[in-house]
Amino acid sequence: MNKILLLEDDAGLIDGLLYSLKKNGFEVETARTVREALTRLAGVNDYDLLILDVTLPDGTGFEVCETVRKRNQRVPIIFLTASDEEVSIIRGLDCGGDDYITKPFRLGELCSRIRALLRRAGVFDNKENSLLACGDITIDLLGSRAQLNGRTLDLTGAEYRLLCLLVRNANRVVTREVILNELWDGAGNFVDDNTLSVHVRRLREKLETDPSHPRHLLTVRGFGYQWKEVSL
């Protein structure tokens, strides 16, 4: 049974989430403040996934996410928030979040996205080949680390999975639908296209010499994205 930490201060929402998550086979612990969440996360390895509200009485879920990522923890993190502004989405993804769900949301959608992230969290553990190399990119699949010309890239979990998917399909066009299905859920419409665009833009900023004129991560308009095997 996968164990989830839920950080949320709305008592009514907590009750609904607990009922739905437990019904779907998840074990759930709750925290209502940033302080309580950080106390519980002293044992972050005890959890398989974190669900973080953004606005809390003593801070934000962003702070919790940043603390977890500073410990180099890859535990999947989903943000729940009432704000769907792009700046807020970017903040959540930049600080290490893997997914971003705006309120109100469907409980079935949340459970599907949780299952998708849990699948992806260990998707490479059983691969026969633990090293993926393409041009000047090298990916250590077991260590969940990517290097560009020997320099380790500081990637969020979602950026790392996106990079792996594209590199595995180097020189081929990967449609937006395939990316959404692979990274999040089989019914990819659960994910806003803007979220994927943010991931791509931030990944380019970390990979490309000139992000506005990318040579690795190319946009194929009307279709999706393509990873070109080149060395810069």
C-alpha cells in the first residue's frame, strides 16, 4: 500500500480526500501546517508521494517542496491550489513539483494522476541498461541523474522524466499526446497544455546554449517535440 502525506488546512476537503484516497487503496497521513509537515518529513523516505496545498496558515507548500528537494529527494509531489495563474504554476514546477492541480478538481482525476506519478517514480528501476547516452547527454537511470558534457543537470522530477522520454526517442517526433500520457496519465487531457509548455521551456533553459534557438529540444509545430542527437 502506497503511503501519502497530505498537507491541507481545509477540514472539509481533508475529509473528502481521506475517504477517496483510502477507498482507492492509499495509506494517508495528514498535516495542516507547514511546521507539522516538515516535522513529519524528517522521515521523508517513509512516504511514496506528497500532496501539498499552496496557501497555509504558516507558509506555503512551495517551502515544503523546496526543503524536500534540497535533500535531493525524488519523492513525487503534487500541488493542490486555487490559483491557476501561470506564474504560480511556474513557481510550483521550478521548486520541484511534479504536477499541479487547481481547485475545484475531480477526485477521480487526482487518484489517476497519483497512480501515474507512482508508476513513473520507479519506471526505470527494472531496465536492463542503466545508462542512456545520446550525443553530449548521459543519463544514469538507476541514479536518476542526467549530465550534459559531464555537468550534472539540476532537474525536477518531471523535467527528468521528460528528458528521458525524449532521449529514448532521439531523432523521432514525440507527440504532445504521447508525452502527456507517458508523464502523467493515460487520459492526458487531465494535464493543461500550458503545464507541458512550462516544462519544456524550463528544460531548454537548463540544456540549451541559446534556449530561444534550441538545437537539442525542438518544437515540431502541430505535432510535439523532437530530441536531436547533436553535440554542442
